[in-house]
Amino acid sequence: MINNVVLVGRLTKDPDLRYTASGTAVATFTLAVNRNFTSQSGDREADFINCVIWRKSAETLANFAKKGSLIGVTGRIQTRNYDNQQGQKVYVTEVVAENFQMLESRSVNEQRRSAPSEGFNANQPSFGSNFNQNQSSQATGMPNFDRDTTDPFGGSSIDISDDDLPF
């Protein structure tokens, strides 16, 4: 059987780090993951996915990731149930994160958090929309993936015979 999950999203709040009675660290967090399509009204919607991470990874996540941090998570889906105080059975589905990766530098994350929330709409949870996409890559610390139009051979032709090709 295969049960693999890969998510990229933003934390909706700081991770909640706790310890079990035996001293094992566990952190719970919610990831806001934008959908790849827009609704009929043109709004981009997001799914809010509950996650849990254990042990040293939980402590590391709680120490370095804050509300709004862009992270990647790999793990598995798990379901569980319990009886609440009213005696009703409650079913929970969550992602048990096995690994995570910070996908923004600390400076970009702090810059985004301190920027005014231009264009934020409470009905449209488009996390990261505050980030100005037109800033230069050097100022934001993000790599520049623009198409390079320079000629790598400096305008000269390459002299290769058919005998030199490996196929």
C-alpha cells in the first residue's frame, strides 16, 4: 500500500509545541495550501490541512517556522477517533509529517511579515499575495528564473562533425 503526502503551503499560525508524559516532543500546525484553480467568481481558494510532527523535527519546526512561513512537508495521512466530553465519537484526519523543509530564507519571511497587507481579502485566503512579484531577485533573495537570451557561444558557430556525435 502507498500512503505518501507532499504539501507546500504557509503556516496559518505558529506551530504548537507540546511534550507527551514520556517527554516526546510533538508539534501540531495547519498548512494553508492554495488550490491550482480559481472558483467561478475568480477567487483562488485554499485548503487548510491539519498536520502533526514528532520528536526533534517538532522542536526544530517550532523554533524556526512562524506564522506565514512557506514550508514543504512530506509524510502520510492518518485517521484516528476519540470520544469527546459529550460522549460523541470524533473522527480526525491529519497529515503525520515525517520531514519538512523551509522554502524561504529568514530575511524574505521577515520582509513579508513586516510588509503592509496590500490587497488582502478575508474571503480569499491567498497567502503570499502581499509579496511584490516585480521586486528584483537580489533584493528578495529569490533566484532569478527569467529566460537567459544571451548567446553562450558569443555569436560564433560550433564546428562539430557527425563523427563526433555519440548517437
